[in-house]
Amino acid sequence: MLEQRSLREQVYDYLRQELTRGKLIPGAAVNLNAISRELGISKTPLRDALLQLDTEGFVTICPRRGVFVNRLTLEDIRNIYEVVGALETTVILAVFDNVQPLHLERMKALNRELRVMIKRSDFQGYYEGNILFHRVFLDLSHNEMIKRIIAPMKRRLYDFPRRGYIREWELSNCRDHERLIEAFEKGDRELAAYIWRDVHWSFAAQEKQIRRFYFADGADARRPGPPEKPDEHVCVTLSRSARRGRQGAA
């Protein structure tokens, strides 16, 4: 059923799609046997893909108990905003002098497209275009480590069943984009850093909309994981120990 090209990566992408479609529900166990049968593969590439998802925070692997899909909590979001905001701002300051008119024109064009997507209620298109906007300045950086850290954190924010979008929040994000572009045009580093770190990626500034967007269904934003998962602290500790073991063996 799957091509032989990068089988682990294909399985990883498939699992992420299942998360986005709501087929893998936060708090539920992942049925490895069912997925293996559906894809027509052995459990080896599936386990490899799950190890990556575990490292990125999407699932928790509990030895001898199973694999559980993690909930995205308010604290998770707070931490992601803090880290991504700091790292993207670091990139903006590092590449500031390398941003050319062609990059600014690309950012302006993408931002115009984002507004069109909002008007059309094409929020999947908005999501994809927003990623492209950020990539304009991120791609100017030679720091691959920063980009490797940012990418899975953003996937953690965005890969879950779409609940609809908050139009005014997305329009506010477009205004942040415009202010960033203006800061580049003025040559104002401090303003660019302020807009990106202290407004666009500020949890305090965005908390009201974050709560509306992620927890509109009344879900407990504080709950750290699935209630039915036994000995969660042990599971997490074992999972982290396993990751350290893999890193030490690399």
C-alpha cells in the first residue's frame, strides 16, 4: 500500500494525517495491529515513526502498556509559544541585514493571499500560507538546529482536528505580519523583535484567543494526559529514559 521510499517517513506522515483528521484521538491508545494491517506493513517502521512522534510530544510510549496520544494542554501551548517566539526572533535578528526587497515583496504577497484565504474561509490554505510566510525569513538562516527545533513544535500546535478558525485572530496575525514587514523596511531591529517576540508569539498577548481556539469545547486545559493511562509518571519517565538511551547510542 505504501511506496518503498522512506517508509518510516511515509508512516510518520500518515500518522500525522490521522491526528489532523481526528482518527487518533487525544487520550486514546494507538492500535498498532490495526494500523499495520491497514497499511500492509510490519510493525518495525510503525514503531520507528511512533518513536519520532514520542520525541516530538505527540504520543507517549509506555513500555508494556501501549502508545497513547497526548493531549495538547495550555501549559504545552505556553511553552511552545515561549520557545518558538524566542527562536524565531533570534533568526529575525540574525538575518535582519540579509532581508532584501525581493524577500519583503514575497512576504507582502503571501500576506495578501492569507487575507484572501480568510475571506474565503479556506483555513487549510491559510495554514499552509502562514507556514510559507514564516519560512521567508527562516530560510535565510543557516542555523539548521533552530529550524529543526521549531518545525515539530509548530506541528504540535497545528496537527489536530480542525475546529474552525477565529477570523479576527487570523486577521490580527496578518496585521502582525504587516508590522514585521514595516520594521524590516525601516531597518528597526528592536521593533521587529518586539512585534515577533512580545506580540505575535506572546502567550500573554494571545491567551484569550488561544483558549477560544484550542479549548472551546470545554476541555480541561490543565489536564496533562489521558486519564485512563495508568502510572503516567512512570510511563513518561520510562519514555524519556528510552530516548536518552537512544541519544547516547547515536
